[in-house]
Amino acid sequence: MPKVYARRRLSLVAAFAGLIAMVGLFNGPTASAALPTPVSAATARTYLASLTVATEDRTGYNRDLFNHWITISGTCNTRETVLKRDGSNVVTDSACASTSGSWYSVYDGATWTAASDVDIDHLVPLAEAWDSGADSWSSSQRQAFANDLTRPQLIAVTDNVNQSKGDQDPATWMPSRTTYACTYVRAWVQVKYYYDLSVDSAEKSKLSSVLSGC
């Protein structure tokens, strides 16, 4: 092959590679939430079958009964720990507050560069837990649930998406990114199973429906 054609071919390859890189830069997430990997769909189906089905009762619920954002290490509380875990290139100050970084919200596909735009979602909401059995727990049990970094229970997401979810279960609210549905319900079932929480009939029906397609 003549050298001029070889150089032209290499130039085209380089240009094409650069185009791919630019597409990835503008379309790909700049950070990815690091929710602890939930159990498999098969295991989640087994767990779901064993959960008690009961009507929810919110009598006596108060968010303050779940002591959350406790100190985890040094000056870092639970929220700050999850922000560092789920973000990319997160920089914190001496008080452990995030001063810069990038957070990709798996619920809606948005990326944020200010920690103030990100909430830490209790995947199984505190009120939902109360309705499902946490009303009989001790204060220390509720604190452990509200700050659980081991189970797939806490995740950094877009603040207004978290607020729109509120205390709803999957029967009435699911992430808008349908590709995340399986991960979401697998995590939901795992948390409920671990904490021996009940499900209501509509909730179980929705969980079963999503898991059947996973």
C-alpha cells in the first residue's frame, strides 16, 4: 500500500476513534451509583414467596423514630459516606462535605455535579418499613435499618425524583429508567426479607410481575 494511502487510512481510523470517544463523553454517565449488588432474580423470587402478606398500618409513624445519618467514620455521616461511595472523583472538605464530584442517578439517568442536587434514597422507605413491621422494633434496630450500608438499601439519586417517590412502594412507584426495574425490585425484596418485613397484596403482585421478566 502506498504511504500516502496508509497515512490517510490511519487518519480516518484516528478520527473515527475520536468520534466514538466524544459520543461516549456526551452520552455516557460520568458516575455510576455503587449500590451493593442485590440478590439474583431467582433468589428474590424465593424470598418474595416467603414474605408475610399483610395490610399496612401507619399508625404512630414518625420519621424521627429512625435515627438516621449517624457518624460512620471520622467526621463522615451516612449521607456523606454514600455520596463518596456512589460518586465519581468526589472531593470532600475537613467536615466530610462533598465540595466537588459527579453523581449519576440510576433512577432517571441524570448526572449531577453538585451534592445539593442529590438525595440519599432509602430504597425501602422508612414509613414503608414502619407499616411493614418496624413499628415493633427497638430504637437501635430502626437506626440500623436507616443507616444500612451493607444491604442494597441506600443510594444517591436525583433529589426531586427521590421526593416524588416519597414513601411509595413498587405498586405505585418505580424508577423511570425501565432498565433499572429488575435491580430495584431485587434490592427491595432482599431488604424486606433480611429485615423480616411484610408486603401488602398490591406490592407483592407488582414485585412478582417485574421479577417474572428478570
